Amino acid sequence: MNHLKKINANTVGVIPAYVKGMKNHGLCYFLWETANAVGAQCSKCNAIVWQNPRENSILNEPKPAHVPESGANYTAYYKQKITRYLNSQPNCPECGSDHFDLFVNNVNFPRFEDGTEFDESQEAELEERNNELIWWLD
């Protein structure tokens, strides 16, 4: 059975940070490209449940032989896989919601704590926060 616990974000390569000029929106979370973590963000309160993608049976499943390596059918398979992953999450540890709508990794950025979308087209200067705790699913 999966277990939620609070851990230090730095231990798994998650970088909690305030974005200068957007501090009023709360923290945003970033990942080192080598981080072994992905997240599911709650659609109600914007909390993120993080986990090791290699330990998730949906994310770690082999691509079926009938799915091509690229193209529209691969994209459809990938989207369906991410939807299954988001739907497999336990209830949100912050608000109890059962609806996660955003997959977070090192190229898909989460929303800020207040729900504001991160504008990845803008150059962001980060004010990293050490010793922040995150929800970890193991």
C-alpha cells in the first residue's frame, strides 16, 4: 500500500523557490534534470504529491508493442498514460480532493501555491528555499 509522508525536498532533487517578482503567488517547485521525482498537482488546492517514477507501475510500464515510437498514436498513448497516473493518486493530503490535473516533471512546471500558472517563456530568477518539506508517496 502506498504511504504519504513529508520529506525534505532537497533529498529528492525538488527545488522549492520563490520567483523574484512573483513572490506573492507563493512557492513554485522545480526539478533538477537528473532528479528522480515526478509530481501530481491537486486541482483544488495546488498541493503536489511527489514520487519516484521508477516505482510507479503506470509510469514505469513498458510501451505496448502496437504503439509506435512517435506520432499521433504515441502522443495519444502518452496522454492516456499520464491521465491514468493522475487518476491513480491517493486523496490530496492537504484538502482531501481526489482530483489531480497536472503532471509535474523537469519540463512540465507546476502552478504556484495560489494556482497562478508559471510562465515558462519568461526568464525567472529563483530564490531557492532550503529545508522545505514536500509530500512524498512511497
